Amino acid sequence: MTEFFVPKTQARLKELLYCLNVNLTCFDEVVLLNETVHDCLPNHPKLKVVVTSKRLTFAHALSYFNTSYASGDLLCLANLDISFEACNLEAASQLLGQNLGISAEHGGLNHSFRRLKTQPGRARVDTCSGEFRPSETAEAAEALPSRPRVLCLTRYERRGTKIDINVSEGSQDSWFFTYPAKVLCCDPPCTAPCTSGKRCMNFYLGLFGCDSRMAYLLSLTYELLNPVSKLITLHFHLSEDREGCFSDLNKRHQFIVEGDQRAVPFS
């Protein structure tokens, strides 16, 4: 699930359409929750386009998943320029299924996963607010051994026909959830993007710092895993079009979800 947009340059558009077409071969269904209609999208039986008339937020994406799908379904929420042809999606499903009584014995998938809650110093926190302290969250995680999992995957960089094995440390561009997803929002509901600084997921995908802000919010109710050596996701951005949205999300509560060991080069 993601949102499609038309960038300024044709080179960037080709990259985004490439990722979309690749992902249509990887998933049972690709859902685009778009702000407006786009005529450039492919006509494909696996592609579901929903025009929402508003830009996609994390809260909206997870709420749509909860109202449109059912028990046993999995959600992959990702940035538009991420592709999954090198990702073992069955392994991702099994990792998430460990807390659902499903075996995760698959090619050594239990090897060296680092749990966010037990990694002191891996949290980046807004020290001005006093709302969140890593030690307290670590204790809370130990008290909740059965909390569900989310995969927060750090990307690899596509360099032409080669894959850069140096992952983008400290960032995640795709998230895997089991049904139903836990959604944190303001009460009463706020208008996107949320600027309250509270525990609210009503902010846009693609904002600078949104991944580590989302990781912090997810860490309140989930166990977070970043098995970057097992699940390879590819970022495709070689064009010169660097249009982006910057915000102050990086100044608020954040987590860095450190990955496990580096993967071998993909070929």
C-alpha cells in the first residue's frame, strides 16, 4: 500500500512506475490511496486505486487496512520508490506470524535479530519534552512478551544494475503489519498533518523524519524488527529530481530501528 504522485520530471516518473510495475509482480494486490486521479497508471488486475482527495497519512493507511481487510491478511506499507523483487515475502510473513503460533523456521530467520527495546542507546529522543524515556520503554517491553511484531525495513540502494550492500542506516521505508493494525490518533481527531506532538500517526508518508517518528509510535505497542540481512528492499532514485517534503518531525520523539547483520550482495 502506498500513494502515487506525478513528479516534476519524466526521469523520476519512470523510476516510480518501474517500482510500481515490479511490485505488481510481487504482491497479491497493490493498493494506491491517491489524492487525485493519475492517467499514467497501468491497467493491471492486481492494482487497486482509491481516490481519497487527501494526501496519505500513516493513520489513514492503517485505518484503511483495518476496515478493508480481515484476520490473516498482511499489510506492507511502503514509500513509492521501494521495490520488493529481492525480498522474501514469505519469510516476512513467517516472522510476523511467530506471535500468532505460526512457525518461523525458515532458513535461519531467527539469526541475530536485534530487538529495539533491548538496545540501550539506540533511541533518539526529544529530551525537552520529558514524555518518553528509553529505560521505561525497555521495561514495558519486557513486561509485554507477547506484543505483536512490526517489520520496519531499512532499504538498500539501487545503483544502475547493481545493488549497494551499504544500507541506509537509521531509516526505514517499508513496514509490514498483521491484521488488525494498531492506530494511534488524537482524540478528538486532528487535521492532517498533526502538529500537536502527541502520540498521533496522522502525518504524511515521505516527510523527513517520518520513519523514526513512526518507529517511536509503533514501539509503544509493538515489538519492532529490522531483519535487513534477510529481507532486502530496494530504493530506486537515480534521477536528479530531489523534490521532497521537510518537516520538524525529526525534532520530535524518534526511534532508530537498528538492523541485523548486512546482507550479501544481491544478484
